[in-house]
Amino acid sequence: MTIVHVLYENEAWLPPLADALAARGVPFRPWFVEGGTLDLTRPAPDGVFVNRMSPSAHTRGHQGGVRYVAELLAWLEASGRRVINGSSAFALEVSKVRQDWTLRAHGIATPDTLAVVGGDGLLEAARQLGAPFVTKHNQGGKGLGVSLFRDLPAFEAHLAAGLLPDSPDGVTLLQRYIEPASPFITRVEIVDGQFLYALQSSTVGGFELCPADACQADSQFCPVGGKGKFSQRTDVTADDPLVRRYLSYCARHGLDVAGIEFVEDAHGRRYTYDVNANSNYNGTVEDHAGVRGMGALAELCARELSAGAMAAK
């Protein structure tokens, strides 16, 4: 238990955590997880593991890493290793279907959703759900595959033109569109059972809403674009009933790190629609909040490393 292994596949998202770990003197090893071989005849490496595999890995040619990490996490946990955002969290990260039913089971409202495997049932599902609705990839990331349809003819024409991109796992969601009271969504950032802050993301320019600084700097990594897209939402606090439910939900499902998103309609009803287990953070918002998400994650790593070392004595 002498080192933290950082499992990652996106080079652009590694430096903030690496810098936070180094600043605290936490020894770490980056472990690129595009794919590869698992030697099950050997013991799992010692240490604490941080899972930073992204569900948008397929956009960088790393879809094989998603399956690799799923098996890797199970092996590490079976070997008694501490994994931050382990297999339970990762199963939610790569399946919006699982997100929806687990949120509902926890008493958290979600938009009505239909999941369609393959393309043949999409039009019939759209007729069943009714407009307006949005399409989503089950294995999402960066808001890719998200489109809004306000009527069925527009969706039918979209399908006929072959414009609906395939989800990397073959599952497409049709989800009731919740018209926001104001054109933004809210994201609640949580680390180790603690509320960090809430930010609001403008939807004026579309649904690609990754808050990471790399997304703002270079569309190669995450095509969000647009300055001033994110700001702190100070009226959502740790005492908010929905935030308390989120904290309970994270504890129930092994989410050590989470960015959970909701939209609020004109009647003040809040619908949760996305659980991000691989959270990234916006520096401008964190300057206002006086909190560093990667700092909180690095401190969690340090605590887990210390606890493991003590247990080994």
C-alpha cells in the first residue's frame, strides 16, 4: 500500500490530478488503460487504485479500454485492493439505463425514458413516448449523441437521413425533454461523501457540457466551446434536500467521486438525468467556490493510502 495507481485513458484529464497528488506528496503511477492483457496467474499489484476511465473513451479510439477496465476493477476488488470509484460506480458510469432505475429506486425523480437496443425500434419508441424528447447514448460522454426533437416528423426525417449516431454499446435512449425554467442545467460535485459545490451550465449553445478546463481550451479533447458557459450556483448547498439524497445515493452505489446533473422546470420540479463518476472540474468556478475537486480527490487518495499502510502493519 505504498502507491496510488491512476487508471486513465485521456491524456488531457491526467495533469490536474497528477499535480494535486504531487503537491501533497502522494506517490502515484499513471496507468494507461486502453486495453491489454490481464495476467490472472499473478497477484494484483499492491496500492490504491483510482478509476478515471471515461465513458467517452470511444471518441478517442479507446473503446476497448472500457471493457478492459470493467474486468480489471473486478479483479482488483476480488484481490482485496481499494479502488476509488470501483466496479459499482463504473457500471453506472457507462449505463444511463442503470442510472435511471437506480435513481428512481432511491426516490430521485428522472425524466420518462425508453431504452432501445438496435435501430429498428426507435421510431415506434418515439411514438410511444411522444414529443418533445431528446436522444442519448446509453454509454454517454461529453453530451455526444444528444439531440432535441420537438415533433415526430423531425425525428423520422432525422432517422431516414441516417443522422442519428450509434451508441458505442448499441443502446439508444429516448428521454422526455424537460423544458428548463431558465436555459441552464445544474451539476452537483461530490467527493468522498462531501458536497463540494454546485455549478450551472448554460444550454444555449447545445448539450455538450463537460466543465473540464481542457474542454474549454481545445475542442480536440471535448468540443464544448464558449466562454462563460459555467458559473457557481450558490443557492444549492449541502443542506438542499436533493443534495442530501445525492449523498445517500453515492454511498449506496460506491460513488466516491460524482458529478450529478439535474434540470429544473418552470414549476420548480427538479429532474435528475445524468450521473458522472469521472468528474472533471472548471477552474474558474472553483476559484469562486474556493474549493478544488482534484485536491479533494488527492486527499482521499492520501487517506486511503495511509489507511492501507496502517492495516498492513
